[in-house]
Amino acid sequence: MSSKTPLTPAQKNARIARRLFLLTGGMVGAAFAAAPLYDMFCRTTGFGGKPLVAQSGDRPLLDRTVKVRFDSNVDSALPWRFEPLQREVKVQLGEERLVHYRVTNVSQRPLVGTSTYNVTPESAGPWFNKIQCFCFTEQLLLPGQSVDMPVIFFVDPDMDKDRRYDNIRTVTLSYTFFEAKTERARTLLGGVPAADTGKGG
């Protein structure tokens, strides 16, 4: 016979409460980790039209070319202008190219912005590689300030080895610029001298 003492109702309730607490904590942790993990997955695999992040280096330069168009999006209610300085370029597969986007704060107060990006068609995402990019970086903009932000990219020459991608002739790189609400954004704004804060918004 077992010598275990049966749990009292209070002990059973305490055990259930501990399990529920651990389960809730695990779910909260998973929720916070989901967005950065999904973004890391997309950037690593090119899933969902996310360009891959690559290193500069030697690679073959092919005769095949693609046209790369540049698009910009911003909430019309926000006080800044955001646009590519070049609308499109023609590149050879494997060729590194530098382009710039310009953002201007047209308000009377300092702002911190950041951006996300995607590539269309989505099937081109795994082949579009960024070596340098301003995405996911908080950018402090003082009233009236303009900043030119660089993007260095190439289209992977290995795309030419797969006949399923023969029809890709044009790729669009699209950025969306929006106001950052992160802890780092608050820190950047906190370091702005009072004379640079302007009035209103």
C-alpha cells in the first residue's frame, strides 16, 4: 500500500495555480519572441518576399539582367517625406549596386523613424540579397532635416540556374517608413537639446 498522504483541496489548488502561472509565463514569452523569430526566419529564407541579408564578396557576373524598381510608402498623416532617389536601375545578376532613399522631417519637432521592406514578386525574395540596408534601424530626424539612407544589393546569379525563375524580369524593392515607438527611439529623443525640439508637430 502507498504511504502517500492525499493532497488537501488547498494543496491541489496551489499546484494548479503554479501550473497555470508557468503556462501563462511561457505563452507571454512565446508571444514576445514570435515577431523577431518570424522576421529572422523571413530574412534567412526569403520567405514572404523578404530579401536575404548577404555579405559582399566575389561572385559571377552574368549577362542576364533584371530591372529593379524602388518604391516607398509612408502614412500620409505623418509629417515627413520619404522617397527613393532613383526610381529603377537595370542590374546584371551578381552585380552589386548602391541606391539611396531620402527621408525628410517636415514637422517642427524631432522624430524617430524606422522602416520595413519587402520584395515583389515574392518568388524573387530568396534571390534578392541586401549587403547594407537602413531597415529596422531607428533614425533620428530633427525639424527640417533630410537624411539619405543607402541600400547595397545584388540579385543572386544562381537564380539563372533554375528555369522556374526565367520569367523574372522586374523586381520591386518596397520600403515602408513609420514612426518608431521603441525604447531606443525614446532614448534618441531624450538626447535632443531643448533648442532642437521645435514646437508642435
